[in-house]
Amino acid sequence: MEIITAVAGVITALGVIFGLVFAVYRWYMKQEKQDKDIKAIKEEQTLLTQGVLACLKGLQEQGCDGPVTIAIKKIETHLNQQAHK
């Protein structure tokens, strides 16, 4: 009877250890996927920001002033700050 109890204890301990290792592995894989997703989002935001900046500069060339010039300066300042981080 003692052997059965010991074997059951070992099996339970191995199950707990395996479960813990599996949980850590799943967490690691989730973090890796999130890192890839964040990188893709940042690349998309960069493209969108460049597109908006191009549109604003086109408006400025056509004579629009005021808010257009302010927006251009803010976007360029932001892009410069991000480039130096």
C-alpha cells in the first residue's frame, strides 16, 4: 500500500511540474506574439503618420496655413523625438 501511495505522490508531483513548465512556456509564447504584434502596429502607425504629413505638406503648398503649419510642426517634432529615443 505504501508503494502505491509513493507512486501516486511522484505522479502528482510530476504532473504539477509539467503543468508549471507548460504554463511558463505558454506565457513566453504569448509575450513573443505580443512583441511581433506591437512591432507591426508601430510600422503601420509610421506609414500612416508619413501619409498624413505628406497630405498636410501638400495642403501647405497649395496655400493653406494656420492649423496646417502647426500640425506639420507637431508631427515633425514628434518624429524627431521618436527617432532619437
